[in-house]
Amino acid sequence: MNHVQADPFSFMHLFRKDLFMIAVLFVCHGNICRSCMAEFYLKELVERNGMADCFEIASAATHTDEIWNGHGSPMYPDAVDEMKRRGIDRPDMKLKHARLMTRQDYARYDLLIGMDGENLFDMRRIAGGDPDHKIHLLLDYDGKHRSVADPWYTGDFVTAMNDIAAGCDALYENLISHNAQVLKNEGETLDKQ
């Protein structure tokens, strides 16, 4: 499914310049594989870089396939195993259960990142549109402009995690370098006054 190509950094006007803080929601179909893997990969990345206090990171689903009677399924075991294989074994991974994206998430999060074009379509439907240009495809950040294949169907958790890591690394680096440039520009402006 094709998605509307938008500048993945068009949300930067929403950046809180006085305090580097950004809220990121990763989204996929069921919230048991790709979006969870992205959530915990980015959480680990920001913690390792001493930036955990600057990020709010979560994940959600576009469909209720993994949510019954209000209770979501835990992270898929093969996804957990792939994370552990890469040295990521966080206590909060054991607590994660699928949850459905809501319209309120659009207001709460600065950036909502889908894994494929179908996710983007469903995210815009749930949010009632995307007037603030917050909804983007993960692999737009590293320039690949394609979907992260769903390992639930492919069985290939290694490739999915490689794509997720590349997308999250690029997202993180761009957010940090953009914020550094904003702070530098603000400092130069203050110096000229």
C-alpha cells in the first residue's frame, strides 16, 4: 500500500526548544512485534546515551487482533528473543501488553511512527487526519522509504530488527543533531542581542 511521502522532520516546529523533550509513539498492526521492538530499542538507545529523561517512548496497535476483553497480548516471544540476542533484555519488556492507538495519542505524542503504509493509513483514520504532520514511516528517517516487513508473517525477526535498529538510530541522531542546531542558533541569536 502506498503512503503519502512527507518530510519526516516536518514535526520539528513542535519541538520544545526550552527543554529537549519529545514523546514518540511507535505503531504497527498488533503491537506485539515491530512497534514493541522499536519502543524498547529506542528506550535502550536513549538510556545508553544518557538521554532517557528527554524522551517519552511507547507503542500501540492499529487493530484489536491482539487485544481481547480489554487485555492485550504480551510481546511476541520471537521478538523478545531477537531483542535479547542483541543484548536488550529490559524488565519493562516483560510488562508490555498490546494496546490500541487512540485519537488522544495524536495530541499526546510529538511523533507517531508507523512500520508500513497500511499502518500510516490506519493511524490517520484513528487520529482523524494528520494536520500537524506528526505521522511518519520509520524507514523514512534513514532514507530507505519503505516498510519494515512484518515478522509475524515473514518469520524473519532478524531482518525486521535490522530495519528497526537502522530507522531508530537515524531518528535518534537526527533528533539530537536538530536539537543541537536549534540550541546553537538560539545561543547565536542571544549573543547578537
